[in-house]
Amino acid sequence: MLGVYALNTLLKGLEGAARLPFSFNPLPGVHQFRCFAHSFVSSFCSTDAYAFVPRNTGLAIPRSSGSTLQMKIFDWKRRQADESQLNDLDATEFTLDNLKPAPGSRQRKKRKGRGIAAGQGATCGFGMRGQKSRSGRSVRAGFEGGQTPLYRRLPKYVGRPTGPGHSKTIYNVISTDALQKAKAGSTVNFESLLDDKIVTKSKYDLHKVVTGKTEGAVASDLTVQAHAFTKSAQAAIEAAGGKCELLSPTTNQVLEAVEA
């Protein structure tokens, strides 16, 4: 096949030389040699005797393996073990003594400083010299090399701080639009609204009633129980003839009625 490639390359070079605008004849009898080469290449490629056959059939045809595992396994003991029974899920009963992690999911701890063979010897991947190659902590948390760090670039807002060391109460919001769907004259809280499928589940335990999109749309004579109320929501409930009751954040018991 290499000879055929060389002949084709030579033919292309000769044909390019023949198409030159000036008279140039690199070899005597270029036309006769071109005809001979064309006939030789066509006859050479038409025979099946010179068809390409791979030297190693194992490279062309993948070998069939009895194991169903196709991923790389790092543990050599697990790689040589017979797991044909565990791979048969229909006939295997998993118990505490035959449970094993998935092959390749748990790798060995990388041993550093044990020679250059593994690539993590001597400098252990930290380089030759420099501040980050020394033992111990190189720089403190948040240090950015001397430039203004992120926690100082952020704007400073006036009001109650919410950073580290401070806490902010997060409420689940109940809109007054949901109170419009409640039965008039009933006692309403988050549990009753959830049972009536008016509201959905919440990951917060504290609930706060706020004003919805439709202002003043509240059922009449409602006794609303929640952990907090906005002033506009409280005014809308009391305008409809209802009242607001505060709940304890720990026991969910009624503490007192919210004063207007």
C-alpha cells in the first residue's frame, strides 16, 4: 500500500509539472511513464491479493469478556475476583455480608512523597518553590494577593446586619389571596389552608401573612393565625370583620391578638 501511495504522489507531481505555462520536461518520456504508472496502479489495486489485512486480528475484533463490567477498576483484588454471582441480579440476594461498593467508585488514597514513579514524589505536586509550596497554610481565607478582597468590595448597606454572627428570620409567605378562598367565619392557619389544598407545602415552620395582588380581597369574619403579619395585611383582614392572632414560634400556641 505504501508503494501505491508513492506512485500516486509521483503522478500528481508529474501532472502538475505538465500543466506549467512554460515548457518544462523534468524527465524524458514523461507521457509514456504516466501511462505506464496509471495502468500499473489500476491493475495493482484491482487484485484481491493486495487487499489490506490487519496484522493482528485481536485489534480489529474486540475480544468477548465473560464479565459484564466495562469500567476501569482500580483495586487489583477486585479486578481478579469472580463476581459472576453478584452480576446475576435475579439469582442474588443482597445481604450485609456481600454488599460492596461499585467498582471504581472508591479509589485508594494517593500516596505522596514516595518517589517520582507515581508523579507525586518529592514536591508532591506543589512545585519547586514559592509561597504556596511551603508547609502549613499559605494564605488566609479571603486573601486575594493584596487587592481589595470580595468581602470589602461589596457595598455596605445601612440597617440590620445579616452577615456572619447575625441571624435573619425567614418566613413562609401566605398571601391574602389565599384567605379569599377560605370559608367565611372560620379560623384559618397554615395547616387548615394546607388541608383544604389552598396552599402548598413549605420547608419553613414560621408563617407570615402578606398582602396579595388583589388588595382587600379577604373573606369576611376570619380569625387568622400566623407568626407575623404585615400592616397592610392586618388592615385588610380587620376591614373585612376578622381578627389576627399571633402564634408562638416554638409551640405554635396562640399568644395574643394583634392590636390594630
